[in-house]
Amino acid sequence: MTTPLADDDRPRCAWAGEDPEYRRYHDEEWGRPLHGDRALFEKMSLEGFQAGLSWITILRKRPRFREVFAGFEPAIVAEFGEDDIARLMADAGIIRNRAKIEATIGNAALVRGMADGELDALMWSFAPAATSGARPRSMSDVPAVTAESEALSKALRRRGFRFVGPTTMYALMQSAGMVDDHLEGCWRAS
């Protein structure tokens, strides 16, 4: 189900609601193909921090996350040590979860050890083939996990990545445009 026409006369996926930042994210980012190791590392990290929380919380904190995690440059984040962890744990502008912070640093080290473009190629290799099937009509038609997100999760965990469960990876696949789950009637539906 899409939301009623907003003040700009565009029907949107109902989850976008009325929050201007959420609507901007829906319109400009969510579901658009995202490539690049740094960009996908950021997306993976933020999706990991989101686990158990609402995405709008992460979206509102994203500028601060980018600031304190050096723009999510894997080579820089991989060098973070105990002082950085303490600094991050004291920063109310982000999600202060030690396990998620440590996972982000560890994941950065794994990305740094990959060849340029390898993370992008790995993640996109699990994108399902585009189908011409029916578009979801409501959020209840959108899965939380798919065979592809389970396979991506397993592949990443085999390499040592953390906070990359199948539900988190499906959310990443949606937001990075690997799948298009814009609802029927949404102006962004392809």
C-alpha cells in the first residue's frame, strides 16, 4: 500500500511516511543501484547498526556516523584501536553498541584486505535476476529474508564479516538497489 498523495502529488511506499528526511531517502536513495566498495561498506555498517532499531534512527544519525567513522573509508577505519572505540562509545551522536563498533572496525579490515572492487562484485553477485513478476502491493508482500540474502550472509560470514545476518543483508539489498521492492503505485516503482 502506498501513502496518499503527499504535498508534491507523489504516491510513495507507505513506510516513507511524512518525515521529510525519510521521504527524501525513499525518493533519492532507497532502491537505486549503489556500487563501490566504500559505499557498500558504509551501507553494510549502517545496516548492522540498525539491527533492532528503526532505519529513521540511523538515517538521522548518519551524518555523525560518517564523521566519526572517517567517511567509512575502510583503510582508515581498519586502523581504529581501543582509544577510538572509547571515543565512539562516548559519542551520543551514534549508536553506542560496542559489539557493533568492533564489528565495523573488523569488517573494515576485511574490506581493506580485498582487491579493489571485490566487495562490490561479491555483494552484487547475489542480486537476484530482475523479474517481470507482480510488484508487491503491500509491505506484507515483501520478504524479510530471501535465498539470496541468506547466501550473501553466509558468504560474508565465511570471510569473517559480522553483523551481516540474512535479514540485515536483505535490507541492504533493498536499499542498495539489488532488489526493487517499491510498492505497486509508488512513483519510484520501475
